[in-house]
Amino acid sequence: MPIVVGQGFLGIEHFNPPWDVFFLPLFNLLIAIYELPIVDFALAIILFTIVIRTILAPLFIRQIRSQKEMQRMQPLVREVQRKHKGNRQKITEETMALYKEHGVNQFGGCLPVVLQLPILFALYQALIRASNVVTLTAEQATSTAFAQLREALPGITQVAGSTTQFNAPLDGPCNLPQYNIPEFSHFLPLNCQLISPIKLDEPVNTTISWLFNLNLATVDHVFAISIGVFAISLLAVVAAALQFVQVRMTSTRPTPGDPTSGMQSTMTYTFPLLTIVWGGIFPRGLILYWVVYTAYLVIQQYLIMGWGNLFPLFGWQPRWAPLPVDAPLPRQKRDDASDSPAADPQTPNPRASSSGGGRTNPRPPNRRQGSAKRRGRKR
């Protein structure tokens, strides 16, 4: 049935479940946005990201609210840790029971990343196929199977100045057996994967003039710091910074003895570092998607929970940002602070002076009254 629907109703000539069930709708959405007036490939990725993010918004809103509730529960968690100090097993059991009682998932911070990984993989495939450039190894380029594919698909052309890069055609046979070979699957013509209303007349232009002529289908080596064979993309650094802010906003303050604190601290720094690593591996278009996606998520979290636990950030607490959600309230000054043994003995106690019952720092007697009493005793 999926093959019939894909090929007959939608006009897609190559449909290979189960992967295409997930990939082709996203790929067609990206190309459909790209074909809108005054929209280039960069704007198509940005609009595509906003659409996907809006569709998934209800799931993420529920998760953000759950994380906010978990932050409010931190005083209860700290009380459990204080009560069972030294008994790690008991602390873990009581903490899990507490989360279950309040309907909170303590590992919910991983959900946004897990949900978007399939979309990232599908978008990566879309970028590779939209670029129409397929890179092979020297052995694959000289193999008999590739020679048979070029004979059956004459539209394959070699990229100028390269012996291992080839341009895939827009049109051609859609069901060759060579497409089942993983390294040759990207030679499948683009129009074989698109619904009839949006079939392309010319290849996708992945070079963006307003982004300094960057090619979004290639790895960033222009705005990047090269370290040997690896490049740290500045676009990936921006994405990593946003990722750090996003995770930090929803994380709880680390507390000694909490079994989840170490995991949350690891997530706060691991995900941004992974984003920087991905920037040296994946195409720029995928990193652009990650920047827009994470920025959207940060704004959404701010509208629901404010700054969360973003501050204090490395010891910096701006005046315009409130204290963290699960931070203890600051100690307020009391008017009867002198009742405490640690109070300053020179500080007058208004309560004692008004009631006469206080002994701390009594009011000194009048000198004339004292001399009169002495004269009375002598008589």
C-alpha cells in the first residue's frame, strides 16, 4: 500500500519503505519551500526549520513545563539527600519515587535532542542529494558496478578537476538495481523522489550570495579555524553557544549526593562540544538548521519559564535576571537580630528596650538619677 500511494497518488517514482516514508516527506517539504518566490536555499532551510519546530511545539512545551516542575522540586530533593545522607541507594530510591509522585521525568532534558536526531539525518541526506554532487573513493569510481551505472544513467557527469566527484542527474531511470548499492544510492535522480507539482527544471543552487557565496552543501572551511585536517566552523560555534544556553536554562543546580546532577552537568557541556565537532564534519546547511532550531527552542523556553537556571553564569548574575528557579531565597534582615547569640552586642534591641525584658545592651541610666540614689543610701 505505501508503494502504491507513493508512486500513484503522489507521483513519486521511487519509493523504498521504510526509510523513504520518513525521508521523502521532509525532502519534498524542503524543495517545495525552495521553489517559492524570492526564496533561496538558505531561506528554505530557515523556513523549513520554523515549520518543523512549530509542528513539534506541543511535545516540547509539555517537556519544558515538566522540566520547570523538576526545578521547583529541587528543595524536596535536597531534603531527601539531607535525610538519608550517606545512603546513596536510599537517596536514589526516594528521589525516583518523588519524581514519579509529581509526574516528572528527570531524564527529560535528552528528549529534544533524541527527537531531532532523525530530522537531522534526513536533512543531511536532503542536502547531499540537493547538491547533486556525489563523492566516491578512487576504488569505487573505477569499479565495474559504477561503470555499469554510468552506462545505464548517461546523465552522470564528472566534476571538473576531480576524479572522484560526480554530478547526479535531475532525470533518468528511477529503478536501476545499482541504486541499492549504498555508495551509489545518491545518484538516484532528484525528480524520482519529488512529487509531480514540484519536480525541478534545474539543479538546486546551494551557493548563497548574501552569505558570502557560501555553499551550504559543503563543510565550512571559509569561516573556520583550521586545526590540522579538522576545521572549527564559526557557524558551529554559534550553534554550540545556543545549545549551551538551551541546556543550561532547563538544567537544575548541582547538589552533592544527587545521582542525576553529574549527568546533567555532563550534558550541559557535552552537547555543545558535539555540535562543534559536527561543524567540521557535516555541511553548512545542516549547521544553519541547528542554529535556527536551537534559537527557536531558546525563545520558546524563555516564554514558558523565563531564564530558568541560566544564571548565575560562571559567577555572573546580571541585575535584570531573577534568581534561579530552584535557588534558596536570600536571608532577610530581621529587626530582632539582636536576640541571636551571634548578634552584634553594640546593636540596640528595640524589642528589649520597649518591653524591658531584654538584657542585651540595656539603656544606660541617667547620671543625675544615679547620684541621687547614692546620696539616699548614705543617709
